[in-house]
Amino acid sequence: MPSKSFCIPSAPVSRLITRRGFLEKLGAGTVATLALLRELRADEPPATILPPTTTAPGTPPAAEDLLAAEEPFFADFARVFTIADEHKYLVASQKGSMPIPILRHFKEGLDQIARDPFPVYLEPSEVTRGKIAKGYGARPDEIAISRNTTDAISQILHGLDWRAGDELLCSTLEYPNCVATVLRVAGRFGLTVRQFGVPSRPDFSAEEIVDSARRRITPGRTKAMFFSCPAHPSGVAMPVRRLARLAQEHGIITVVDGAHYGGMFVPCLDETGIDFWGISGHKWQCGPGGTGILYARNAQWPANPAPLPRFYIVRSGDLDAPTDGSRPAGFDLGAALSLYGFPESADWRALGEVCEFWDQVGRERIQNYILALADYARARLVAAFGEEAMVQPCKDAELRSGIVAFNPFPRPEQRRDPKLCHEFQSRMIGECGFHVGCGGTGLKGLTRPPDPEAAAFFDSCIPNRDPETNQPTPDDIPFRTGTPAWCSRADMDDFVSACKVLVKKMGG
Ligand SMILES: Cc1ncc(COP(=O)(O)O)c(C=O)c1O
């Protein structure tokens, strides 16, 4: 087991650290860091083998092998952040941390703007969008810079060509900000909102999720499908491509909340077959707060050859952009959506730079490490508290993400006690030094009072539904941790030990 103190690992990246003074070079700024990482990539082809399947929630040996091979590299990667070494910060699902060189250049940008505030952009938006598009598997005209996921999803859902009576099909796992948008859009256009259940059971599979969604489609009336990947309350990575195919079979527009997708997964957006994505720049992607990515498919791709859906631009200062929702050939939608007022612009530039930084390190490498570490964390939690502690599907490899949802209390009534669970959350940080997320969306979900079915849900539960009957079927209150790439198995061990101690103290 690697120790938490810094050791001199044997991978080539570490040789560069010692020989060439990697950390000192950070002081030279982003360009030097990126150049150096380019050197790293040339020196050492990444171990990009991801085990194709994970079965039982134990640590698959392939994941253990990957972690053993990659931990030295990611120990060095961790040194590019100011994250404290003790009680590692694990909840990139709340907010990420900017890498030091990006942060420095960001601050320099703010200083530059303060000295001479006249220029609107430190870097033209098409340059930044080009950097993002490259790493996200999209064209620059499909990428807009938004303020965050909430903003992107709000623009997307308000921009569709709705007719009264249309149906909007959502998963049961949507984040409250976006639930608010769904309710607003439904109220404004007279839509019916339907839900498909995604139970947080360990053995729930991708196929069952697709079946659940299929059952709730009303042919000819379901206009759009909206879900998150990964979803906030349980961390399940919804089977994006399968759901995209299902939607296309029925002529349904797809909108995905990818708040946790960018920076965690290799985001080949044009290949997903999805029409619209809203992605956070400041969570797993580790850009500045208040940055996000809005993707709008702007061509007919092999994964989605459907004609482009009409899309009304809600926010743009572009006087020449169409006002009728059409998209003439050659129309740069990303540019139109990125033209609004006077941005700070240092944050935009930093978002582009952090995306480039991720590309340099290797998005596949980061993804594989995060997912393997999450497998490890799940295995440790299962070993400590049993499989019933997992509040997420975790046997189907397709559904795994770097968000680990669990509840370590042994008795069902404890796992459904909001007071006890919130106390655990505050004592985890107060006594053990670890932040954890707590709660599903409970009564803030899509089924809300005065809907009589809301009575079936309780505060902080995951307001789920049975995938066959659609009856309200609340899941236990989840706690969430995560496995950002600056962490190691030792950090996960510390975290699980802290949970064990605290559960015991709290009468578990
Ligand atoms: C699934 C999901 N969507 C949206 C958000 C809001 O993110 P943002 O700050 O990017 O708007 C969150 C925040 O945790 C989330 O978990």
C-alpha cells in the first residue's frame, strides 16, 4: 500500500520531477507546464487499459493492477494542486480545484484586466472554444461557454421548440437546479413531465435503465428526454449512448446534464448521439467557478444522423443569429451562444487552459484511474459495511463513475433518518476532516407537494420510482464521496476508516 508521504516513485514522470525540477517549473506558468507534460507523454505512453467489465462489488484484480501501475504518476499529478495532503478533498462533485499553473495564469489575467479593463476578451472566444472542442470530441461551432451546468441546461430546455401537450421525459435522479428549470419550462409551455425510475440497487443494470425509459415513452408525444450522467444522488453513469439510440428510434430530442461528465470521462460528445449537453467547468474539469460548457449538436453525425432539432437561442448578443430556431448551413451556434455582455474573460481563458491540461495528461488515463479508484473505494466500503451499504448500481461496469454513494448505517431505519444522516455528514467534516455529500433530492425532486405521491417520499431520500410500475419507491439517504485523480488508495482507506469509527460512535 503506498504511504501518504511523498516518495520517489519509479515512473518516468518522477524522474522528470527530480531531474528537471517539475514543481519549480510550475512557477514558469502554464505554457511551461504543458510543454513539460507533453514531454511526459512522449516519454511514457500511458497505461490506458481499462478492464472491460467489473462484476461483483469487490475490487477487480485488473483495477488493482491499474492502480498499482498508475499511482506513482497520479501522486505527481496531485502535486499540481494545492489540495491538502491530510484528509484529502474527495468531493469534486461539489467543486474541483484549479491546478496551480492554471490558477496562477488566471490570477495574472485578473490583474491584467484590473490594470486595463477596456479589452473585452483576454483571448478570443473562438480560441477558447477551439481548445474545449478538441478535448470534448466536438466542433467549435457546437461548443459554447456558459456560466455553469445550471445555466446551460436552462438555456437548452427553454430553447426547444415546445408545443402545449408535449411530454418531457426525465429520470428520477435530477438535480434540484434542473428540476426547477424543468418545472418552469413545463409551466411556460404547458408540458407534461413524466419520469422513469433508476433504482439505486447494486445489481441494477444498464439494460434495465433503458427498459425503464422505454416504458415511459409516449410515441408521438414525448418530445425530449432529459437525464444526468453521472446522476447526482447515486452517482450512476447513465448509459448515454443506449439512451440516445432509444430516443432516436422515437424521434426524441436528448438533453444530458453532464455536470460530472467533463473531466471524469473521455467526452467524445459527437459520438454519444446526444443532441445537447450541459457540462460543468468547475467540478471534475477543475476550471474556475462560474464556467460551464454548452454542447449543441450542430451536424448530422453517424451516431446521430437525425435532422437538427429547432433550437431557439435564449441568450445572445448576436444580432445576425437566426431568431426562428433554424440553423442555416455554416451557422456558428457556439459563437452566437458565447456572445453575451462583458465576461470576466480570465475565467474563460482558464477553462480553455484546464481543458488543454487534461488533454495533455490524457483524458483516458484520468478516466481509467478515477474509475478504478472508485471500484477500490466501493470494495473497501462493502468489506466494511456489507453490500447493502451501497446506494448505487455497482455491478454493471457500464454504470460506474467516480462518485461513490453509500450509507454505512446497519439498520434500515437509520439509513432513512435525515437527522442522523445529516449529523453524520457534519461530524465527518468536524471530527474526521472529510467532506461528504448527503441526501438525494427528496422532496425537492420532480414529485413535489401538492402532488399526493410526494407523501411517499421523505426528506433527503432519493425520490425514485419502480421502473415497471412507476410507483414512488424511495431509496435510502445516500452519502457521496468521490475519487478525483489527485487521490490514492491510501486516501480511500483513510476515508473508510473514518466512516467506521464515526458509525461506531454514533451507535451503528
Ligand atoms: C447533476 C448536477 N447537475 C447540476 C449541478 C449544478 O452544477 P453547476 O454549478 O455546474 O451548475 C450539480 C451540482 O452538484 C449536479 O450534481
